[in-house]
Amino acid sequence: MTMPTQMTRSHRIYLAGDTVFRPDAQDLFRAMKAICADAGLEGVCPFDGQADIDALAPGAQTSLLIARLDRDLMDGCDAGVFCLDPFRRSADMDPGTAVEIGYMAAQGKKLAGYTVDGRSYPQKVAAYRAAAWGDTLRTRDGRGGSGGMEDADGLIVHSEGMVQNAMTEGFIRLSGGNVAVDPDLLTAFGKAIENLRLTLHG
């Protein structure tokens, strides 16, 4: 007698990044979920846990509720994929996404990242300082460690060789994932999903 085949659940992937703030967020998430499905994965975006949020008044309590709902979604996912694009024209990524990287890394989950901006983090800092403040980076006194340059305020410009802060990109790499780079956002995302698929099934 043939035994019935047991159905296996798709790995659930938390889709993290500044996508939620973009004007075309819903369309992007639909496209991202389709890319996940083609890879045999289930994409889960923050909006999936926030059906009633738009009916609430903005404020601290609503923001705290969003944070809790996002945390609950991450708890129910097997892995995360994170957008590392510079946020609001700065050098750094969305800080909320950075927190989510750390949260899921602490749970021992697999991570991958993607970005349309492949410049190194120090290059991003230099460009931001020039545009926002009209100054330039300078060589640090001393050597080694976190970085060889500093800004006009004397702050070390760190994370050389990475596209973002070493704690964010580093946690992704330490989980076994990588950061995909492509000028097209969805192409970069697709590369990250393929990396995650191989990591999860490797």
C-alpha cells in the first residue's frame, strides 16, 4: 500500500527594509512575494501583520504596536532578507531594518541582504558629508582597526570593504548569507532570495 506523501511547509521569509516607506510599497511587496514563491519560499512582509494599523491615529502607542507586530512576524519566520540601501539620502541604512537584522541574527536564523548601491560604506559617508556639510574626510592619526579615515567631527569612518555598517552586513555574512548588489532593486532582491534558498536548503 502506498503511503500518502507528507506536505512540507515552505520556509517563511521576512521581507525587511525601507520598502514599507516607499510610495509603491504594495506593488514592490507583491513582486517580492512572487519572486519568493518562484524559489519555493513564502515571503512575509510587515503589512501582513498590520491590517488595522491605518485606522489608528499616529503616535507613540501606534508605533509601539507596529514594533510588536513586526517582532511577532519575525518570530514566525525561518529567515530574513534585508534591504541595505541608504535611507533618506544618508550614508546609513534604515535603522529599524538594522535592528531587525540583529534580532533575527540573535535567533540564529539565516539572513541575506540586497542593495542597489554597491559603493563601500566609507564612500557613502564621504558623499553624504560633501553633499550635506560641504566637508571632506581626512586620514586618521593611527592605523588599523575599524577604519583609516575620519570625518570633520573626528568620528571614525568605519566598515571598509562593506556596503554598510559592519554589524549589519557582518551579521548577514556570519549567518552564511551575502549581500547582493544590482542597480535594479528587484533584480538585487532576486539574487538575495536565491542566496537564501541555497543557504536554507544547503
